[in-house]
Amino acid sequence: SPVPRSVEELHDTVLRRWITTARSGGAVVVFGRGRRQQDYVSTQDVAAAVNRVLRTNAEGVFNIASGDPRSNAEVAALIAGRYGVPVEFEGEDDQDSDAWNISIERAARVLGFAPRLSSLDAIRTLMD
């Protein structure tokens, strides 16, 4: 999932809802057990990768990601810890076992792409 520089730039995603709720003092509510994993990539890293493609005239498909998937439970704990609110787990998530393990090997090899920010660091920038 792309992570811009500010929460206001996010679409209506769980990340935006969790941060907005936590900033207001509300609990971060995770559906299911929080095991679903996603890769959060800084939009600055995405832009750097696009720049490399344009400079090298590289062709083909490139996966651009942080290469650092994190569980919803980890992300919720990061956000809750930053704002001093609890994490609550409720209900079921039928995608709880999904994991976005995206290989960025080709982008690294062909473009020299290396993300500057990990998933959690990209999310931290939203909370600064």
C-alpha cells in the first residue's frame, strides 16, 4: 500500500482510519486477529523507482514495494503506542491469513532500487 507524506493524502484506508481515530483518543480497532500482512511503501520510494526507470529506459514489469510486509497487529500497535491508546481486536477477518510478500528483486537488480523506508518507517512519517 502506498504511504504518502501526510494522513490527509491517504484514501479512506484502514491506515487513515486508525491514525485519525487514535489522534482523537479512540482505540485502534483491528478486525480478526491482526495476522494479515501488507507491504507499506513510501510514495517517495515509488517516485524514486519511476525516476530510475525513466533514466535507464528499463522495460518490463517491476514490483515496487518496501519489501518489508507487516501484520495489521504490528501496525495497530505502532499507531496505538504513538498516541497512547489501546488496540482492540474484534470480529473476524476472512482475509486474516493473507500476506503481501512482494518480491522487489528484479527492481533491485535491474534498477538498483532499494527502498529508503521500511513499512513501519513509512507509517511513522504519517504520525510526525
